[in-house]
Amino acid sequence: MQQQNGKDADETFHAHLRGKLARIVPAAHVVVNSAEAVAACTRRGCYDVKSPMSSRVRTDWQLNAETLARLMGRLGRDVAEAGEQYEHLRRTLVRFFDWRGVNDASECADIALDRLARKIDENVEIANIQAFAYGIARHVLLEQSRQPGMRPAALHDLRAVDVPEDTRDPLRDCFDACLQQLAPDARSVLLRYYAADRRARIDARIALAQDLRLSQNALRSRAQRLRDRLERCTLQCTRQRTFPEASR
Amino acid sequence: MRPTVDNETVRAYLLGTLPETDAARLEQAYFADSALADEIAAVEQDLMDAYVRDELSAVERQSFEEHYLASPVHRQRTAMAAALRTAAAEHRADVAPATGAHESGLWRRSVEFLSGVPTPLRWSAMAAAVLIALVWWATAIAPDAGEDARSRQAQSDQPSNPPTVTPTPPPKAPEQPPSNPDPPIPARTTRVTFLLAQVVTRNDSQQAAFVVPPGVDEIELRFPPDLQLPAGRVLVEIRTPDEVFVKRVPATAGGSSIGNRAVTAVVPQAELPSGDYLVSLMAAAEPNVPLGRYSMRITRK
């Protein structure tokens, strides 16, 4: 019975681990230079298997449940805390790569986490795990920037193209669909929060906060959470429409 | 202790103009404190919103386009900010007839005017308006106040009745104190503003698509703020993609705030049916030489 309760309590974390391993281990098992590996990596778009970024694929070392558990052990005293800290760290890594203009920030964050887990597995002395993760992330970023063709193009370098008459913008379609998926109250809050321009915006937000009996900060947090949700939904939907095969 | 990071530093970081040592310091700080990363994310959203609302300075706008929009993910995110803005504007237009009558006509223009001046001046203007209204009341209404008071007292026993309308004409709208909940409303003109931006890229190929909400009378086309315009009159010409002439209107350059040289043109919405259009800016002296061309698609909700 006790074992059953423990299993229930850890279900979220185990699901998380399964997801993580399902996503990572197959890539680490890929045989070097196999056509399948090249195709898989090319599809994922973050790195080329012939580049330094492919070290995750080439190396003999691979992330497994044991090494991941050691990483989690460094992140928190118990499963819940470790899971939370892991999510915080991954989110921060994604943001770091994103703000540095990396195209596939999630992929690069996972590479950084793999390397962090590897260092822990190799018993490297780590005093501050967040600072250490930042150092790894900078190395991954440097490798990324050295790859040919990875330097992003400025907007004015891009050229306009002709768009067929019947072309529909999938992002806008997805945005509209995701907006409709929000609960009516939430949708109303979001749209009212972002409705006004310039100075009128401040007054409109004060009025909205009063209507909802919320503080300005609480309203801002709520609007930001709703917007994040809308953005995630829209991006996922757009990806599915643009690359239906990859999302299956 | 939590490091203090000011808004300007974060904006410079996101725009790629922060020196590398400062950027590294900021990154170390947000790796140590994920709440700080949340705050930076909030500034990022504000920055995108400011871009799509054309509220960035010319320097910031350039950095935004050269650095931030270099990332396809950031372009997608900014496109979503634009979509959110459009949806919010449509939502506002939908609810305006029911709750937003104060946004039209003279009253709206007064509020817009007041919202463009610094807060202390705005309060002074409001105080002056209240004073004028009080003086007017004392001279025009007060002599009859005793009689009116008796009739009002009789009517106040019936709270569900509409407010009494006195035969004395009310003061003109600009002299009304802004706190008056029922200012006189002149003929209603609802206008929607569309921002014409040259954000047409190889990957995100799209023309500017605008949805005209119901109840809109006029469409204001707003051009990017960093245009180099010649002296003299500037015209805006609208044609269909197969070069059929639709409309030519004068452009207005300026804007009420310093540093904002946005060029705008107003077209009655009825003259722009749903469809694709090419919009050209031209000097009145040289109408055959376009200063800039923009593509847009107008649809109706």
C-alpha cells in the first residue's frame, strides 16, 4: 500500500522522466554518420551531425535514468523540489538561448542539460549548479554561432516574395483558434488588457484591475500567463500545420 | 539579495545593444534568480507591443529590426503580438457601442489631447475645466437654482426616472469636466488605425492583413515613423494590384508627441471594400515617383 501511495505521489515526476528519456535517449543511440541520424538532425533543425554541435550524437556517453536521477539529486532534496528546480533551470536555459537569437532554443537547452548531467556523472566538482549551467550554455552558444549559415539574417536582409492569392497565414489562423479556446472571461481579460494604446492603456488597465478587484501586479501576472498560454498554443498549432509529418 | 536591474538595461539586452560584460552579468543574475527572468520576459512583451504599436524610438526600432527580429522565433512572436493587438482592437470596437460612447467625437478628441500632455498639465487642464464649469453654473444656472431645487426634490422621489433635462443649453464638450459621466456626444465617427509595416520576409511571407470591425467609419493608414519625406504636400494613392485607381488622399505628417513623425492618411471605410491594395506615398509635386509602396489586404469581420 505504501509503495502504491509513493507511486501515485511520484507519478508526475516519473511521467516527466519518461518524457525526457523518450526524447533524448534515442538520439544518443544513433549511430554516427548514419543517414537516419543526419536526416533526423536536419529535420530538427538545431545542429548538423558533422558540426561540433553533434557531440551529443557522436559521444559514447549517453543520458540514462541513472545519470538523470543524479542530476535531479543535485537540484533538490526531494523529488518535488528537484522536478521544480529542473523545470526552472530548463526554462531559464531556453530563455537564454532564445534571447541570444538561437533558432531552436529548446534543443540547445536540452544539449546544455545533457552536458550538465554528464559533468555530474563524471564527478566534476560543481559548487553552484546554476552558474555552472550558465557556463555550459555559453559554450553551447559559442559552438552554435560558429556553425556556417547559423548567423541570423537581419530583417532588411530578407526579400519580399510573391504570395499566392489564396494563401492563408497559419499563424493568424492558429492564433484565432487558440484565442477562441480560452474561457470567455479569460479572453475578455486578455483583450481588454492589451486593447488601448499609449497613455490610455494605463488608465484602461487601472480600470480593469478595479473591475476584477486585483492589484496592478496581479493583473499584469494574469495577463502575462494568459498571453504565454496563447503563445504556446499558437506555436504548437502552427508547427502542426506547417510540419504535419514531424508532429505525428 | 536580489539584484536590481533597470528597464533600460533589459531593453538594451534584448535589443543587442548592451555591452557583453553587462549582458553576461545580467545572465548570471537571471540564472541565479528565475523570477528575474520572468521580469525580463515581461519587458520583452512590452518591447514587442511597443514595436507593433509604433511606439519605439527610431534608434530602438532599428535595433529591434536588426537584432531582435533576426530570429525567426522572435518574428513569429512579434507577429503574435500584432495579432493580439488587432484582436484587442476588434474587441474594443465590438464593445464600444455599449460601453464606450465616451470614446467618440469631441469628447474622445479631448481625452486624446489631454492624454498627450504630461500628467501635471493634464490635471491643471482638468481643474481649469471644472472651474469654468462652476463659473458658468454660478452665472447661468444659480439664479434659478431655488426653483429648480424644488422641482428636483419632487422628482428625486422617483429614482428610476431619467435625469431632468433643463431648457438651458449645456456647456460645450471641451468645457465639461472629464469626470462627467454623460458628456454631450456629437455625431459619432469611429476610426480604426492600421499600421503599414514592411515586414515581408522570405520565411514569413505575408502581406499586411487588416480586418475592419463592424461600425467603423474611417480607416487611418499609418506609415512607419522613420520615413524621409520631401518638403511640401505628400499624397497617398491607393490602387488595386492590377493598378486600378481607388483613392488619393492627402497624408498628414507629424503627430502630437515629440519624436513621432508618423505619416497617416484617413480613408472612409466604404471606399475600401475587402480586397488587396497597393498603397503608395508620393510628393504632390512629383506624383509619378513613389516614395514608398506598401501592400495590404482589407477584410471585413
